[in-house]
Amino acid sequence: MASLVASIVRWVGLIFAAFLVIHVIFTVGSANPANGIVSFVKSWADSLALGFGDLFTPSDEKLRVLVNYGIAAIFWMVVSGILAKVIRRVGGAS
């Protein structure tokens, strides 16, 4: 059971990071912000960025999104990986 929960946590972290990376790609690639897919991804990415969305404030918007949302994506991958390991260890010990 612990292995299943750990896998779910890992996948959720991967999906969150994917939303952030896709937002970075859309921004750097100058995707149309009025497009439904682009605005949907941006709304999720804004929520998932937590406090990282305005961590660095360079004048270039593309660089700002690349750095801040990139850090947020790395955060989700690292945190979900650590949580998955902890869940597996705790679950295996019982």
C-alpha cells in the first residue's frame, strides 16, 4: 500500500512540474495568451508556483518566467521525490 501511495505522490509532483515547464515553454515561445490551452496552463502554473513566481524579478518577462517557474518545477520534483522515499520507508517499516 505504501508503494502505491508513494507512486501517486511522485506522479502528482511530476504532473505539477509538467504544468510549470509547459508554461515556461509557452511563455518563451511567445504562445498566444488568449488561447484556451495557454490560459488554462498559466492559471495552473500560477497556483503551483507557490512563492517562486516572483522570487527573481529581471526586467525580461521571459527570463523571469524561465527562472522562477523553472525553480518551482524543480521544487515539486525534489519534494515529491523526498516524500515518496519517506512514505516507502515508513510503509516498509510497519
